[in-house]
Amino acid sequence: MLCECEMAGVPLPEQGVQGRSFTRLVAGQDAAWSGCAFSERGGSMVRTAQYKLIRNAEKDARTNGAYELYDLLSDPQPKASNLAAKPAGKAKKKRNRASEE
């Protein structure tokens, strides 16, 4: 919504809008873009160049667990390599979870 409003010249609502427009990034005018991506829709997700951490919504947590953590460098199409429950993945999950909050 941020990008669409900025491109159309429409002022943003005073409340209820989070995030940052990426219009300047797409236009090649913003080189200082963050190295993380965040998403919320039901659950939430934080993604860096290497890791993707998903906090599942309650209904999905019953099937997939509360958290999913994927190493995108070793598994570019994350499907079966959920590291969240493995000992090596717990510290990475904690660090990425701090970024999410």
C-alpha cells in the first residue's frame, strides 16, 4: 500500500500503516536498503540473505510447529530442512526472532 500511495501521490492514512515504501529502491535511488525482509499475514516471517524464520499462526502451528527456520544458502527451495527444532538451529532462531520483534 505504501508504494501505491506514493506513486499515485495519495497521502497515507495517519494510523494503521506500517513499513517502508520501496519505490525509491526500485527506481535505483535508495542504496541504503535494509538486509532483512519482514512479513505478517496470519503468522510472521523475517528473512535475511541466509535465513528464513517463520512464526506460524496458531492453526498452522499444529501441523508445522510454532517456528520454522530454513538455511536458504544450503536449501534454496526450503521444503524439508526445518532447522527450528535442531540444536544448531536454536541460536539462529533466537537471533532472527530478535530481528522480527
